[in-house]
Amino acid sequence: MLLTCLSLFFAFPGYTELHRAEWQELFIKAQHPFTNSLAGAGSHDAKITFRLLIPLIVHALHLDITGVLIFTGIIGILNFYLVLHIAYKILRDKRLAIIIGLCSCFIYFGKCSFIELRGGMFDGIAMCLLLLSIATPSNILKGIFIFFCAWCDERGLIASSLVWVYILYEYRNSPFIKKVLNGAAISLYIAWLLYAITRYWLVQQYGLQTDVGGTGPKVLFNQVNNIPIGIWSALEGLWLPVIYAFLALYRDRSFFELLKFMGACILILIVGVSVLDITRSVMYVFPAVFIALSILKDKMDKPALEKLLFYSLILCFVYPAYYTGGKSSIWWTYPLPLQLLRPI
């Protein structure tokens, strides 16, 4: 709860800016999940055609806007618990796990479940499913969480490549065949395959279409000036352990591990900067933090690792709650004191 309070204090949602019209498409989708959106091509609403998980939950639980916001808020609290749980499982040190938790509450990952008031954007839920797939010891549940994550947002499917890298690193001392064909990895392969088959069936059965407007190389090159700060906003200070992990793998000549890890991160970042919502897209690289921790706990002594994570915390704390999107747009999500003063 402390992490939740800190996150909300430094980036409080502006409920006066909630527009019901932006939620209309979500509730239409909840009533008619297997139809194409009538929203304009290139709009966010046009892209939720295959993001069926939340509309189906909204329909099943009869949620209104308030209910959805409460639901996503609960997910945001759960995300902090999962961060602490996974960090402690890796590091076996409560102090270091708390530092990681504090870092997470100051970056977009920790804020998105609370501050995102535009209907149809549920990145916190997708991230929760990714973290659950890392946290659970059950191979079956890993596959189930990844399968549902893909139906929450396609970026979750792409980010599951980092879950795969995390699993393979856990088996780094095993023979190659066991490394890539262990039970946990196979569960991901099955989830990916089932998603592809189900999506193909929906296309053939209901004629669902994928809207790709506002994405791709043209968008990437148009907003190239915002890419550096956009990539920084994904992890902010938590880029430090990730970069140190890259260097540690290179120094140890673990090129195969480095290629997998860096390749998955680059894939997510390229996809993230090829759409207008840069920060919320590149944020899906967050599971890389846990891969980095798994690497560094074996490569660095504890005092050095603690110092590195403390520097990460300072950077996460001092950088404001900026959100990057498009060619030149940067928004500041105001802290609670300023939000309270705004109506005056």
C-alpha cells in the first residue's frame, strides 16, 4: 500500500479530464465483442478489435466506468506486490527488493493502472499477466497467463519474449535442448500457437480486421526526435541494471544470452516507438528488469549491486511523471498537491 500511495502522490489522476465519450467503444465492444470497430482508421478505438479480454470481463461483471477504474486500481496494487515478490525471489534480500519496488512506483509502470483514464487502455492488466507468468511456478499457468495477456494487448504478446528469455536464463546451465524445450518454455510455445490459431479463426469466422493506421516505419521516422526521451521513459533509472547486465554478459562472452536478451528488448522498443503512444508502448520492456537482476546477482557483489540499485532509485525519483507520445508531445501527470490546486 505504501508503494501505491507514493505512486498516487507523485502522479495523481486528473478525474476532471475523464471523458465518457472515450469509453464508448469499450462498452460497445463488451456488448458485441466479435464485431469490427466503427471508429476511424488509425484511432485507438479501431485497434481494440482483438483486445477481447477486458470487454469480456466488463460484460461478465457488468462494470461501468467506475467499476473498471476500481478494477484496474486493484490490479495496480497487485502489480506492486508481484514486483516485490519476484525481486525477492531473485535477490533473496528484502532491502534490495524494496528498492526495486520503490523504483517501480515512480515510473510509468507503477502509474499506468491509476492515471490512465482513457477507455480501452489497460496496460497495467497486461503487465500484471506478464508478471504473473514470471512469478508462478506452474508451467500450465505460465501459458494461460501469456495467452490471456495477448488478448489484453498485442504488445503483451511481443513482451512475452522477455518471459521466454527469463525462463531460458533460469536453465542457462542445462543442455541446449532442455534449455529451449523445458516445460515452462513449451507452455509459452503452446500459448503463442493457440493465440495465433484462435485469432486466425476469429478472422475467418467473424471477419475481424486489424487496423494498422498510425503505426509503422512512417510513424517511427516522423517522431524520431521524441525517441530518446520516449525510450528513457520506459524504465528511467531502471535502465541502469539492464545496461549493466548487457555489459556483464558481453564481458563474460555469453553472446547467446546477450543476443536473446538484447534482441527481445530491441524488438519491444522498435514496436514501441513505431506507434504514437510511445511511453505506454515501450513500458512493456519492464520484465527486462528481472532478467537483469537474475544476471547481476551472479556477476556483482551485494554492496555493488545495492549501490547500483540505489542510483537507479534516485534517477526514478527525480525524473518527473512525463508521458511521451507522437512527434513532439510530452505530458506531465501532476502530483496530488497540484491536482488539488488545479480546480481553484
